[in-house]
Amino acid sequence: MSLLNQLFNRGVFGAKCKTCLTLSISRIKLLQNKRDLQLKHMRKEIAQFLQAGQEAIARIRVEHVIREQNIWAAYEILELFCEFVLARVPILESQKECPFELQEAVASIIFAAPRCSEVPDLLQIKNLFTTKYGKEFVMAASELRPDSGVNRAIIERLSVNAPPGEARLKVLKEIAHEYNLEWDSSNTEAELGKKHEDLLGGSKQIVAEGALSQAPMKQSSPKPPCLNGTSPIIDTDSKQGFVSQNVQAPSTISHLTSVDNEIEPSIRHQTTEAFTDAKRRTLASSDVLERARAAIASAERATAAARAAAELVNVQFGSLKLQGKSS
């Protein structure tokens, strides 16, 4: 039963492959004739632009002419490959692996199938080869893996890259010679040989330079300005030392309590002044803005430290009162 299936599949593969190859050859010939007429019309238009002195338009249009010429050349090669494979379909049917002498033709058809949308029959041929030789064989040709066997001329003709300046200048000279135009190509040669500035690379370079210029500012953070000539920052160690020194004598506790009542309004006043001054200098520079923010943060830390010191003093004062009553 399996032998019958294999024989049946062979017959189906051969018949479908012959049909698709025949249709592809006929369609390619029609497309080549149509493209010949389009190329003649496009080359005539470029000659008119050159004669009228509109070289900028001619330089743009010639890219499309080169693209059409490349596709025409690729179709010519594909037509030969299709005829070659069509004559050897019985060999493809009889062998499980792709014969070495047919590998370039088969791989080139597989590679060109999705890139030649005007010839949909090539996609059907690609599907037949996928069923015959497996997905790995087809992927190797589609992705141009090493030893895939795809024809080099097919790869170059179906490339989507813009043609180089030398190729455009060559075609323009050919068109001028074809229509007997006295065209001075010096301006076009200078324009095509000019290396235009890479705007994308330039923007990246500007961003990189800006980041480097801001790096030193981030590394060396500005010191917060002192308010009224004294630093408002009180760290934890100094706060604890301040409390421990003043809780030794009861006579200084009442003084500290009154000092706490005076510190908070003064710090609030200093904070308000620093904030107002920071608002005035915000539009001057970013450095001044950073310093103002540091001053505000320092004043807020000073307020919190003073409140903590006052609370500790009140606790110590209460404990001393309890000790006095108990004595």
C-alpha cells in the first residue's frame, strides 16, 4: 500500500511541477515584454530631463530604471532555470534528494519565489519542493545559508539596496549617448560622489556629547548653601551628642526647651527664604536649581532634627521630674 502511495505521490509531484514550471515560463516572457516597453519609455523621459537641465529629477528616476533592469535580468535567469528543471522533472521524481546538478536551479527558484510577486506560480513550485525535500532545504535557500547553492546573479538582481552612484552615473551616460545628447556630467559626478552627512549618526553624537558634559555635574554634587552663615545640617551623631551633653544639668533643660521654641520658627523662616530664593533663580541655570533644592532639603532635615532633639529633651526632663518626686 505504501508503495502505491509513493508512486501516486511521484506522479502528482511530477504533473504539478511541470504545470507550474510551464506557467512560470509563459508568465515571465510576458512580463519581460511588458517591462521592455516600460524601460524604453522611462529612459526616454530621463533623456528629456537631461536635455531640459533637470538633472536632479533624472538622478532620482534613474534608480527606478536600474531597479527595473535588474528585475528584467533576474527574470531572464529564472526563465532559463525553469526550463532546465522542467526538462529534468523525471530525475527529480526518481530521486529522494535533490540532484547536485539541479541544486543551483532549484535553490534559485526557491529564493526568488517570494521576491517575484508578479509570478505567483513560483510560490507553488516552492511549496512542491518543500513537500519533496523538507523545510530545512527550503529554509537554507531562502535564508542564503552557506552552501545553499543560490545563484549569485539572482541575489544581486533581486536586492532591495539602492544602486551605487557609479551605476547611476553609468546609466545616465548610456541614456545621453543613446539619444545623442550633449550633456555635461560634471555636476552629476560631483553630486553623486559627494558624501552626505549622516543625520542619524549626528544626532546620536550630539546626545553622547550632551551626556558626557552632564556626567561631571552628576559625579560632583553641589554642596548645600549655608543659611545665615551656618550649616543647617544636623546629623544623627551630633544630635545624640547634643542631647547627652545637655541632660546632665537640670538647669540647662529649661533653656533647651525655650531654644526649641525659637529654633523651629527661625528654621521655618530660613526655609521660606531659601525656597523663595530658589524660585527666583530657577530660570537662571540648572546648577542654581539643584543648589536651591539641596538647601530646601537641608532645612527640612534641620527642622526634623530639631524636633527630635526637643522630644528627647522633654522625655529626659520628665524622667528627672519623676526622680525628684520619688526622692
